[in-house]
Amino acid sequence: MFDIIIRGGTVVDGTGAPSHVADVAISGGVIVEVADRIVGEAFEEIDAHGKLVTPGFIDIHTHYDGQVSWDTLLEPSSCHGVTTVVVGNCGVGFAPVRPGQEEWLVQLMEGVEDIPGTALHEGISWEWETFPEYLQAIDKRRYAVDIAAYVPHGAVRGYVMGERGARNEDATAEDLAEMARIVREAREAGAVGFSTSRTMGHKAKDGQPVPGTFASSDELNALADALVAGGGGLFEVAPEVLPDGGDQPTMGMTEELEWMGELALRTDLKVTFLLLQYMTMPDAWKQALDHSSKILEQGGYLRPQVAARPFGMMIGWAGYHQFNKRPTFIELAKSLSLDDLKKELAKPDVRAQILSEKDEPVNHHIQFDGLGPRLGQIPHLLYAMGNGTDYEPTPEMSVKALADADGVSTDEKAYDLLNDNGGNAFLMFPTLNYVGENHDVIYEMLTHPAAINGLSDGGAHVRMICDASIPTYLLSHWARDRERGAKLSVEEAVRLQTTATAEVLGLSDRGRVAVGQRADINVIDFENLHLSTPYTANDLPAGGRRLLQSATGYVATIVNGIITRREGVDTGERPGRLVRA
């Protein structure tokens, strides 16, 4: 008697091999048989005729570090076929932490990853000090997905060096020895690796760069060696991407690539770094991929994490938009609920009043306070998203082009677009990965043999994006819906987020639909796999607001042999656990 038999599905096994129709049997949380026709009975059978049967998706780049304290569901990732996530990316996280440092770590995460500090204050349990204790806090809970974790440089530096670490002062020999001890201890306790941020784009709420941004080669090498001593793993980097030889406090692109490559060759660590296309350096991604290929050919492991769609922000009435600093909007937003605010903004007299006003002065001490006025200056870079699911809009869909076509101002056009769909519409501002106004560069990055699919940022930038839906988008857009260029096969779209990501993490027990593998599986109605229109929810602790995006088409998601979602609805089962390296 099996626990579950999935009957007659089209098995896309995760390896990239051609799909085939088969039955899949599960017992004890493991796949025990894959065959044309399985003889026997099960406690439950799933009719998968005409459906895809895939491994559960493995998301290597999320920021649920605090959310693991209050949310066992870990949405939105869990509603997009994800069965394993990795936290602790980009050098930020919540362990280790000394008593009294909690507020500092909250402000660091709020600044870097745009997660409301009030939600973090209210929701985090702070039942740990050391990184092993943090892992233990995760380990004693059960979730809808499995969770692995990096030990983050920023928290380690702050723990050892206090204010000196927060100010990015140089580490002493004693500092290095203690940081190395902590990293080794974390790896021995089960961390999958170490993460660090090198970019000036990552700053705490007070504007200070993430601790470790300017770390010396001695510091980086000492921490890498500690990771090796603890058992090896991944060394994840959020690098700086700047022209070489500029007047800047951080390395240029070439230097950054060189030290990462040297580290990979010297230590045999898996070094992975974030890679996106920048407006200021639109071809730098080619250099990064070429250098990674060279290091791989030399026997090192240097691979960039790339994204399956543009990265930037979604602009809507509930978040950031170009009218944030208009006096009438400010007063209305203070006194009205979001639903009532949208109704008020739809009134012609309110529209006329807001459009006639000038922006209030920007308070540069408040993070993102000047973002709204800046958005109003770049209408050629803002795009109408239709129902909020078109991430490859044509140039004709820019606010500037639409305004010109209608003979109205760009302010008028932006306002009216935001009022579409009952005030629930969005504009897209793709700051990265959209220089050519299409996905052609993304395609080249995704299909490059050195690249790794990643960068969903699940749990982060919750007022700007909901890129935790990328796993669904990778399959629905790239393997089915794309009309403006090359597509991926279904088999490749699945491989990129299953065996490929499992290999990066060294998790040989998952990522394939094969006998002996963990029973982490999706049953997908591919023809009806669609992203929902993004929406706003006030469901974070302390009533914090975030953007969410669900999907249709997931018939079932199975984690460790237990069905966690049926037809997109949470079953309440929590078979997920901490994954220790």
C-alpha cells in the first residue's frame, strides 16, 4: 500500500531529459516507483492525466530570515511550487545577535530588503544569540517548505565588532579570528554557506552600507578559509558593479570578478554572485559570464545567479508612485483606508487637485522619501502592466509613449493608469534587466552554461515587488507564453529550478522525479498555469503591508510526501523542516 500514487501524468523529471507519461508512487516521504503503470493501491491517488509532474522548485535566493519566526506557510513562495528555500542571502540576517543589537539588525534588514521594521519587531521571536541557536529555532518548527540558511557577514561583523563593524572599520587580527570561529561554527551546525554584500546599493535604514561592504581581502579570505574548515559550501556575494578605475570606495567590475575567481580556485568553494543588467553598464553581464566560464574551465566554481525577469519595482497606489509627495495625496493617505483612498482618488475633482499640485519638499533623512518625485521624471522608463502580469511590455506601453499617443501629460497618463481596475493597477519600473525593452538579454543569461537561476528575493522588497512568483513565471512565460523572442522548453524551464539549483546547494536528495528522491513534487495544469494580478495584503505582524501574487494551475504541491497545497489552497500540513548541510 503506497501513500500516494500520481497517475498518468507527464513526468518532467528535472534533468532536462524528454518528458514522458508515467505513474509515480510515494511512500514514507520518498519516491519509490516511477513506471508506465504502477500496480497497487494507495491511500490517495492523484489523477494527473494531461498534467505535468515535476520536482518541487528550489529557490536559492530568499529573505525569509525574520518571517520564519511568525509564518510557517512562507508565502508567497509556497504558492508557486517552491518546496525548498534558502535564507541569509546578501550578507544580511538575524543571527548571530548580541542582546541589545536586535534594533540594529532590524534597521539593517529594513534598509537593505525593504521589509517593514514594525513587522520585524513584532514578529521575530529573538530566541537565539548564536547562529547554531538560530538554526535550532527553525529546526523546532515545521513549515510548508524546507529551509536552508547562509550565515550572513553583516550580522557576524556586527556581533564581533559592534559599532566598529557597523561603521565598516577595518577588522583587527582578533576580530578576524573571532569572525572565523563563528563562520566555522555556523557551517558545522548546518549552514549551507556564507554570504556577503559588496555593493553600495545595499544600505541600512540610516544610510550606512552593509557591514562587510569594504572588507579587505584578508577578511574575506579568513572567512572563506573558516567555511572550508567547517566543511565547505557556498560563498555567496552581492557584488559591486562599477566601471574599472573610477573614483569610488569599492572595487570596479574587473577587480570584483578577479578576487571571486581567485577565491574559487584557491579554496574549492562554490562561489556564486548576483548578476543583472545595469542601465549604466549594459554589457557588463557578458564580462561576468565570460570570466565565470574561464574559472569553471580552470577547475574553480564561479557561477552567477541570474533572474528570469526584470528587477525593479511595481508602482501602485498602495506603495511608491509619483504622487506620494503631493499635499492632497498625503492628507488622504493619512486618514483613509486603502480601499477608501482608491475610491477618493478616482473622483475627478481629487484627480484635478493632485495633478495641479507641486511636490512637498523631500526629507532626505527618510528612506525612499524622494522616490515618488523621481518616478515622475522618468515616464519613458515606466510601463503599463495591464493586469499586472506583463513583465515584457513593448516600448509602446511606456507612460511616455501612451501619453504622447493620447495627447496628455505624463502625469495625467500615469494617474489614470493607476486608477485602472478599480485603482488596483500597476506600472512597472524595471531598473535592471530591461535596457533593450525586451527579455533577450535575460534569455542569454538564463541559457548560459555558467549561470544559475535565482534572485526571486522572496520575502523582501515587499512594498515594491513580489518576485517570489518567478518560479511560476519561469515556466508559464518562458516555456509557453513568450511572443517577443526565443522560449525555453518545458524540460529546461523545470531543470533550471530543480536539479540545477539542487546541485548548487549540494542537495542530492531532491530535484528529480526519480526513485529514492525525496517526494517533493508539483502536479501542474500547464495550460491553466497563470499568475494572478498582484494585490496588497495587510497581513504582516503589526498590520504591515506587502504585495502578494498567487497563481492558478497548481493541482497539488507535495513536500516530503505530504500534500501541502491542493488546487492552490493551503492544506494546513507542515512537513517542511530545516535542511542542514
